[in-house]
Amino acid sequence: MVEIVLTRPVTHRELRRVRYGGIALAANADGTRLMAVQPARRADAALHVLRRRLDARLPVDVPSTHYPDRDGRVLLNVALGAEAEHVLSTAAAAAGKPAEEVLGRCITAALARQELERSRHLQERLDGLLAHHSPEDVLVCVAGRLRRGTPQAP
């Protein structure tokens, strides 16, 4: 199973054209993510084949495996421009590592920074709430919200 993140929502016309071309896709409600099954011997080959089949037809950003592999990794197929390729290959050569490993470490570090920033932002918002409300009031409010169901986070 391959998940495809799009740079913009897919139109119904584009989706029909791709399906007519023999690629079965399922789109999410806002048309920014697609799911597809691409048979291949390896997950990385499935990502590569599907990107090649879709690139001219859809605004593909990042295809990825939907489920982690045996090592717990989700694979990405990232298409880089010439300048980014050059920077990545230079960094990989300097580190004596494969470009895929250097890119993986960069992505992992960026995700960790993003998670830390989200955590800091939440802590700041919580500190603001606790400046005006008791911890018990905040907890009761959160419990009530969870019981009713929470809106999707952005």
C-alpha cells in the first residue's frame, strides 16, 4: 500500500484520467492524499514505479509506504531538484555516507525539531491557560472536550 501526498488537491478530472490509465487510487476527503496498491518485489521499487507512472499526471509530492516495514521504517520516495541533489551528494561525500542515509538523517532531525516546537507551543498555551484558570478547571475542560470528541488538529 502506497500513500501519496500531493502538492495541491487532485481534481475529479485528474483522478478519473489516472484511473482510466489503469492506476486504482483512493483519495481522501480533501483530495490531498491518495492511496494506491502497486505490486513490486520491494517497497522501494513500488514507490519508484508508482512515482514514474503518476509524475506526468498528478502533482505528486511524496509517495511513501503506508505501513512500516519489518524494521519499523516508512519508506519515502523524494524527488529532488538538481541543486538539492548536488547539496545532498556533497554532504554525503563529506560524511562518507550514502545520500539516502544523509537525507534520512536530515528528515529525522527536521521532524524532531518540528515535534519539539509543537511541544513548546503547547506548553506555552497551557501556561497561558494556567495563568487564568486552576489546573482542575483546565483538566475538567479537557476531559469534557475529549468526551465530546475533539476537532482534527491542523
